Amino acid sequence: MNDFNHVLIMVTAADNEEARLIAKVLLEQKKAACVSIMDGMNSSYWWKGGIENATESLLMVKTQAGLLGVVVETVREIHSYDNPEIIALPVIGGSEAYFEWLDESLEAKADEPAAP
């Protein structure tokens, strides 16, 4: 499979509570089939002219490429950061059975192509 019908969206959150809220909303709205959360990630980044360090949670959101825009919009609406990290990576292959499960888990099927 190499059709880029699916994406892995990485989102950092301030803490586990925020990460779980984002995951819950995406799952309940059927915008994601699965969200994995990794807690205690150390991040260093430029912000407002200086280097910042933070401990964050990382969400790995598995969904259809056509749902990328609505996932980004939903995360931005509930995220506490002014400019949350939301990065989508194309899925270039994997288990066909997993992709079938992923597609069946999403109520609203994505018909439009992914944004560039």
C-alpha cells in the first residue's frame, strides 16, 4: 500500500490531562481511529526569541488523510497552546488488516484528498 490514504498526526500537549482530553474528543467524534499518548517527553524549542524547555505529552493520532483538516481544526479549538505542534506524516505502508480496521472505525469517511 502506497497511496497515502492514511496519516499519523503528531501533537504535543502540555500534560497528560490535556492529551487525554484531545484524544477523547477526536475518538468520540470519530475523527481518529486510535490515539497513542507518550508522557514525559522533554522538548526544547525556540519561542519568542529564546530557547524554552518543557515536559510534554505526545499524541500519535491515526486517521485517514482526508480528515487531516478537521483534526487540525479540532485540536486547535481545544489546545491550550497559542501555536500547538500539529504535524502530519503520510503512512506509506503497513498491515492491510490494520488499515481496514482504521477505516471501519471512522464514522465519517473522508472523500476529499489530503491538503498539501
